[in-house]
Amino acid sequence: MKLVELKSGLVSFGGAFIASLCCLLPLAVVLLGLGSGAFMVTTMQYRPLLLPLGLLGAGLGYYLYFRERRRCKALGCRMAGSQINLILLAVATVMLAVELIFVAFPDALWSLMMEG
């Protein structure tokens, strides 16, 4: 399987990873005891830039996936890497959904941090 065949999944997963850099990644680092709250506060200041980039990346991933799917359907071919792309799109969607929940409900994030 070629890397080009996974383009849509990789683009959306990359976008979700970029969006998670401001909240989810630092939260995981802090909860695992590998960093401090100061690390999280530092990275969260980039949320207005990273979250839209992540949403744009995931949207572009879905666009590329459905464009390729439509093209293969018209040509009667089998879409290579379809399952892996769908898995990466699903993971990216879940990551972005969790990210948006934390942005919309910061009190939930705070109570999660205080329990640990």
C-alpha cells in the first residue's frame, strides 16, 4: 500500500493531531505525570490558531476521501486503503470532538485535572 493511497486519512489525522497540540496532548502529558500544568497553560495560548487548523485538516481529509471514492465509483475501480482511511478519519473525528468538548466546557477539563 502506497502512502498516496492514505492521503485523506493522513491529512485528517494530521489536522486532528495539530488541533490536539493545544489541549489534549498537554492534558495527556500532565495526567501521565510527565509534565506540569505550566506546560499545558503555555500550549493552550495557541488554541485560537491550532483548533481551526485541525478542523480545516479534518475537513480536507473528508473532502479528499469522498472525492476519491466518487472517482473510483465512476471508474468502477476499487478504492485502495479505504478501511485504513476510514479508521484514520474516525480517530481524527473523535479527537476533534473531544477537543471541542474541552473548549466548549472548560470546567469539565478543570474538574478532570483536579481529580487526578
